Amino acid sequence: MTEDPRHPPSVMERVRAAIAHHGPISFAEFMDISLYGPGGFYERPPIGERGHFITSPHVHPVFARLLSLALRDLWDRTGRPEPFRLVEMGAGDGTLAAQLLEQLAGLPLAYSAVERSPEARVRLAGLRIRVAEGLGDLGPELEGCVLANELIDNLPFHRVRRTSEGELVELRVAAGPSGLAEVEVPAPAEVERASPQLRRGEEAAVSLEALRLIEELAGFLTAGYVLLIDYGDASGRPAGPVHGYRDHRPVGEILRQPGGTDITAGVDFAAILRRAMELGLEAHGPVTQRDALLSLGYGTWTEAERERQGELLRSGAGAEAVRTWSGRNRADLLIDTEGLGGLNWLLLATPGLDPPGWIG
Ligand SMILES: C[S@@+](CC[C@H](N)C(=O)[O-])C[C@H]1O[C@@H](n2cnc3c(N)ncnc32)[C@H](O)[C@@H]1O
């Protein structure tokens, strides 16, 4: 597509150009253009209360505080290498990175962030950490830890459906007379192999990119752990419907406004576990975020905050007591299984490392 830099094409025009060029596009290509292309949803970080959705580090710093205990434990279990190399993938605007740097002060930490979004990379660079566009830019290998919070669900995925005749079809994106439309084509073998089990009429997201990322990580990590935190399911059945997200609300019409909404689906942890184990990694979990945070001491933290609230009230610092109370209430979203507590934590490890108690 030849572009006039003074009038860059809209995201919808880019999608239409791709369809005109090579026919109905896979949903993964549609996502790639809509989320990560010029003008796409992730061109600048969309997270936070004033953005389109919130993630755990935006809810309350106790998330990073407890996560830092898990990371210290992983550092211990890998023999306390110096430096402790920690790579955060899909680090967004750096909210979690900034909090973890504070919590892990005192450790010989070498923190790197890998981010696809150009403006997010600019913000991350402000934290004076190493920032890269891809894992490969950080060198050939890693002894340390990789962390990714809500990355996998945003990697471009294919969509499949089991028809009433029992055939597995891929749902592609075509240009219809009044907008974009879904069309069915026979599912390619690679997509079919990676698909969860579907009954007739059921649909699922199939993330070949997630499996490629696991392959990349297995080649990159010589010794250490990968901690993946995401929505999803490990049953081998569809892990949740594909949906858009905008202004803190789900959006059903995912083809209507490319670039204007997030696109996501629950992660098929069964496929990830299978591929990780085929590649020789060991897997622990997944467990719910609720269980992980409770094992890491959430209950002790909230009780200490409650006592502090009481002391503040007794000493006449009412406004501060109310702030403590409201912080505690807000933090409870992190362990509420109807909220962020329903996220899954999955730990992958190179062979021979002990499973930590907090992952169950
Ligand atoms: C849902 S956001 C999560 C951001 C952050 N981890 C948080 O918890 O707030 C997903 C992030 O992953 C980034 N991303 C998507 N694909 C990526 C990839 N292949 N490599 C690195 N970052 C990626 C997006 O740009 C986005 O910033």
C-alpha cells in the first residue's frame, strides 16, 4: 500500500487493503493490523482508569508487593545469580515495572522490558531500564526470569468453529457490502492441531502466536522460570468468547471499529502446557490469582492494613483511615474471582528447579 504521509490510511482502510491484496484475512491478521499496526489500539498504552481497562498493577501496589516476594523466591531457587535478570514481556506503560523496581531494590536486578507498542516503549525508557521490541534483541539466551501479565490474551489468534456437520472451519475476515464480514474456510491443519476440543456449533480462539512465544522462550531460557498471568482455562475446552473491550465495557461487534477497541479471548492454557512440556519445560499450575496472592501473604497484608486503619481512627487521622479502608476495598478486586482474582498464574521452569509453594 503506497501511503501519503500527510493523510495516512485509517485502520479500517488498512484492513480493507489487506483483504483486497490477498483475499479474506485470518482473524490473527485482522488483530495484528487493528491492535499493533499504525493507528492501532496499542499504538499508545490504553490501560488505566482514564483508559479503556485496568490490569492488576493499576488496581493497587500490593499486587507488585506480593509478586515481588514470588520473584525473590524464584531468584533464591535459581541459586541467586548476579545479576538477577528479569524480563517483563508486554510491559505496557511501565506501571508494574516501576513498582517492582521499588519492591526489589537491594537485589542485583537487571530489569528489561519487551514491548511491541512504540509509545509504551518511550514510557518504559523513562524508567532507565533496558527496553526492547522483541525478545531476540536482548541477546541469545537468559538465565533468570520472564514475567508477562495479560500479554498472551492479546497475541493475535485465529478463530475456529465446529459446524453442525462436524467440520472444523476457520473464521476469516472479508469485506462485505456494508462493512467487514465473517466467512468460513476449511481450517488449516496447523490451526486444527492447536484447537481445543469443540462440540458442534462451538467456537474458539486458537493462538499459534502464543505457542510460538513458548517455543521462543524455551530456546531463550537456559535456566530459570517464566511466570504467565492471564485469563483463560486449562481444561482443553474453549477458554472463553472472543470479545472487544473499550471504555471499561465489553464490546460485542469486534469487526465494526478496528483500531478502536481491544480484542481478546481467554487463553487456552492446556495448549500452552502441552507445548511447554513437549519442549522439555516443567509446568506448575495454573492456579487462580486469588490462590497465588493468598499464598504469598495477601491475608496478612489486609489484616495489617485493617489494624493501621483502626490506629489512624483512634489517633484522629480520619481522612487517612478512610483512604486506608478504600485502598483495602480496592485491593480486594485482585483476589475476587469475579474480578482479577480469576486470572490464572502458570509457572514454567527449566528442568531440575523446585516448584515454589505459592503456585500450589
Ligand atoms: C493488556 S496489555 C498489558 C500491559 C501490562 N502488562 C499490564 O499488566 O498493565 C498487553 C501489552 O502487551 C503488548 N504486546 C503485545 N504483543 C506483544 C509482543 N509480541 N511482544 C511484546 N509486547 C507485546 C501490548 O502492546 C500491550 O502493551
